[in-house]
Amino acid sequence: MPYRYLLPALLLPAAPALAQTTPAPTETEAVQATIRAFFDGMRRADSAAVRRTLAPGAVFHTIGSRSGQPQLRPEKPADFVKAVGTPHPQVWDERISFGPVLIDANLASVWAPYEFYLGSTFSHCGVNSFQLVKLADGWRIAHIIDTRRKEKCK
């Protein structure tokens, strides 16, 4: 008779472990999810979704060239968000791969090579460098700087 109480007593410590079927995302996964949401919003032409990924005061830069000389150009996030939501004939499809994700407390830095397509037509490639901050409502993009080129993409 005492054995019928033994099995439930042995299984009781395992009950909390069984209740945790979905582990909490790691910080790296949470940072990557914010960046994915940014590009998913861009692909869907959903300016509100893109805006939700940005920290207040976010800054965008691109590195290009003029007359063969490197040039740092600021871009206004508000202009980008507006352009995303403005109807355009082709999907803006930026296909990224994640390189290093570095995190210290509430700061994350992410290196993400990409290829950009207008619909199914290749446009350009480069690397995005993201700086994210963890705010009360989660990871948000504070700064994006990218390179852009049409050659040496693969």
C-alpha cells in the first residue's frame, strides 16, 4: 500500500519542469526578433510595424560614394518609415543573415550582411550594423548604418 504514494511523490518535483514547455527567448533571440520585425514590416509595406521596432530618436546612416570618394549620409527615420508605407509597385525585400550579436546590459550591436531585392530583381548588397537598446518595452533599434554596393555581393 505505501508504494501507491511513492510514484506521485517522485513525480511531484518534475511538475514545474513540465509546465515550462516554451522557454523564454534568449537576449540574442530577442534582439534578432526586433531586427526581423523591422524587415518583415518593410516587406509588408507596414510603416506602423517598422516604427514599433525603432527607439525614440533613432538615427540612420548610409555609407556611399560620390565621385569615387566615401561619403557618410544621414537618413531621416521618419522619411524611411513614410516611404515604407507609401504604395510602391514592388516588394522591398532585404534578405539578411546574422553575423555577430554582442550584448552588454541594455546595449546590443549586430552585424548583418544583406542582399536587397525589388520584387524578385536584385538591386544591391552590403552590410547593416545595428545598435539596439533595451527599453521598458523590449529591444528597439537606436542606430542603423549600412554599406551599399552592386558588385562583390556573393
